[in-house]
Amino acid sequence: MGTKRQAREIALQILYPVDMTGLAVDDALARFFDSFDAEPKARARAEQIVRRVHAERARIDEVLAQASPRWRLERMALVDRNLLRLCVHELLFDLETPARVVIDEGVEIAKRFGAEESARFVNGVLDAAARALGRLEGAAPEGGTP
């Protein structure tokens, strides 16, 4: 498993209890890394993702709400919601990683950690988010022209 994938999976496992219980980010990070090892690069990247997702959650959730008009965020499964948050974080702030890679990684992680329908749901929402943000090749931002 590559460093970026490992970091994404670690970030998901830290974001989940933060969202579920309201645990402070620092406490969640400490608890995770007290129990699990990670290579230093993956750990540093996961910490960065978790902190940025937490800091930018309102903006990220706004993108998710627009990309999934039929699903209120609070009604989404916790795993799906937090996976979507970390992927939208990447779409917003990691412009070096192609949107298709972010979407594919999100789908693969959903298959591993989510429910049976999670991969399809995550794929649809991330595709809509990437299009709205103008991150898919040949796609204009929502409301724009190609």
C-alpha cells in the first residue's frame, strides 16, 4: 500500500471517532497512534489531512451538501461522510493529485471500510463534487460552460 493510501485510511479512522463522539482532534490522533504504527510519512500526511479537514469542515461540508442534494450530511453513514470529507479536502487543497485519482481512491477505501452500497454512493458524490469544483478534465464548474 502506498503512503498516500495509508495516510487516507489512517485519516478516515481518526476522523470517524472525532465525528461520532466529538473527541478532540489531538486526542483522537494520540489515541490512534498510541495503538497503531504507521510509517512516518504516512503518519505526517494523515495528521495534516485530519487537521485540515477539521479546520475547513464548514467549507468541505458546503461542497458535499451541493454535491449530494438528496442526502443531508447528518443522514449519511459516518464512514461515508468522513471519507467524503477527506476526499473533498483533497479536491480542494491538493491540486497535484488528479480528481480521478481522488475519486478512485475514495471508492477503493469505501469498499474496504464502508457498507455494500458505499462505493457507488461515494463515487457519485465525489464525481459531482469534482465537476462542481471544475476538477474533472473537460468539465466546467457547475453553472459554467466547458
